[in-house]
Amino acid sequence: MRSWISWPTHQPVVAQFEKDFDAIETDIFRDRFDRLVIERLYALKRDLLELRNAALPLAEISSELMRLHEDLIPKALRAYFRDIQDHVSRLVGLIDGMRDMLTTAMQVNLALVANNQNEVVKRLAGWGAILAIPTVVFSLYGMNFQWMPELHWKAGYPMVVAATALACFLVYRRLRRAAWV
């Protein structure tokens, strides 16, 4: 009697799952978000769950046949049922380990996406701070005040533009050192 769930029969299936996981894992650590990676992770996890659900009842059936139906199963054949149980246990263990790794991979992917979003938000906030300076300064000049001393100086306009540019440069330099822009 040969077990249909013998280890060599399912080894290529498990090896293919591991190969698929390795490919997905490589895609996760690229510097861009790819929705297909998450879809592939879920599909692989679903396939592993399907294989686990197909294999798990065999362990229970072989155990029951050996324990409860000793009159149906000759003593010489019980070793084969223990072999089936052993192979199923190893297969389920491998599947559970891979499912844990897939869950971890999903969490890592989400953490990387959140980290990338934080970097983008940080850069946008930095550029927003830089652009706030000329916005405030030049909006003051748009209010048409009659008594602004720099309006009557010849160097008033160039000095305000130079001071604004200098302030923007200093904020840019400080944000650049902090890796915000």
C-alpha cells in the first residue's frame, strides 16, 4: 500500500510555494508600492490554506483507522497509516510555517508602504514650509498699505526679495540637513 500523500509527491508543490514566496519577498523590498505583490501574497496564502485543509483530515482519518478500527486494519498495515500521519504532520507544519512567513511579509510590506508615505509627507511639509515664507511676505505687499516705508526706498523691493530668498535658502538648508527635502 502506497500513501497518496507521501512526502515525495507533495515536495514539488511545497517547493513551488517556497519559490513563489521568495519571488514575492524580493518584490516586497523594492522601493515602490505594488498592489500586485499584496494580491500575490493573498493568493499564495489562500493556496496554502487550501492545501492545509486538504491534508489535515488525512491525519485524523489515519489516526482513527489505527485506533478505533483495529479489526479493519491489520497490524502490518498500521505502519503505513503512521507513515501517512507523519507525512501529513510534516506537510502541515511546513504549510503553517509558510503561512506565518506570509503574514509577516504582509506586515513588512504594509510597514514599508507606511514608511514611504511618511517620507513623502515629510518632503511635502518641508517644501510647504519653504514656500510659506514668500507667500506671507508677498501677501503683505498685496494689501496696498499706504505707509510702508520700503515702498518709498529705491532698494526696498530688491531688499525684500533678497531677504525672502535668503530666508527660503536658510530654511531649505536646515531642512536638507534634517533630510526633509
